[in-house]
Amino acid sequence: VQPNNYSTFYDDQRQNWSIMFESEKAAVDFSKQVCIAKCNSCPALDSVLCQDLLLGEGQGVEGGDSLEVAYTGWLFQNNGLGQVFDSNVNKDKLLRLKLGSGKVIKGWEEGMLGMKKGGRRFLIIPPAWAYGAQGVAGRVPPDSTLVFEVEVRRVKLAKECSGSDGLSVSSRDSPAPSPVPSSDGFSSD
């Protein structure tokens, strides 16, 4: 999906096609449906499917970078989006995470690599990369495929965190997420 609500794709004869959508929402919804169709056409989903909805700006994130994200998670049911099981979109608090720290499901660690500030991505995550056979009591049934729409609101690159002595100052991060999001270290934009 390109800026100005264009989408381009190749058909099976390698011919290039473009579609122009009436609105950004229509382009984004189309992108989600393409990702869902990709999932439904896989004989077995064994890795994370990613579809960028908005690319964002700046450098792509890598392991060690800290992010603040807004997200919504759905169960993948009946070959499409099922019920929402988690979201922080209409809440005051963004989720803070450090990529590669193992504090979020493996599907997020993989699926968010390369995202940029302001970027939105659609992820379809197989059970092995999510909560597996145990699920989450009362929210995620065992062996559930999950769908997330994630938006990176803020980024703090690991490279920007090192002090003048060359040592990383990220050691001050507490192992448990703080209940109150602190804007400490994030640019105000």
C-alpha cells in the first residue's frame, strides 16, 4: 500500500496493477483483508504474517529499541476477525516494551521489527508464536491464532541510550512494567 491511498500488486503473470482507494480507511481495510486472505490460503501458518498499513517515518526498529505502542488484539475465528480480547486504544496508557527483552509474545518480537515511528502494522500470529496450548484463562482459548493491529507512537533507539562512557543506561529500566507510563527518555514529539 502506497501513500495517497494507492495499492500496487503483481498478478501470477507478473503484471503490475494499481488500485486507488477513495480514502485511507478503505486502503487500510483492503490491506487487512489481503493479510487475512494470505492467512486463509496457507496450508499451515508457521510464522507471523505482517502487513504494513502505514509505513511511518524514521529508522526501522530493531532488537534493544524501546517502543510505546497502541494496539488491538482479536481472536482469529471462522477465517476472519473474531472478538477483541485486548486493546489499549481508548485508554490513557500506551504499552511500553523493549524489543528482544522477551516481555511480550514472540509474534510481537518478530512482527514489529522494522516498524517506524507513526507506523501501523497488521499481524496474524500462529499459536506457537503467541500463547500456545495454554492460552490465557478467560481471554484467549488454547491454540488460538491471534490478530493484532499495532501502532508505534514513540521510539527510543537503543543506540541513543548509551552514556558518554559507552555503557548502556537502559539498566535503569525496571524488570516489571510500571503502572504509570513515564515519558522519561522519549522525545516530546
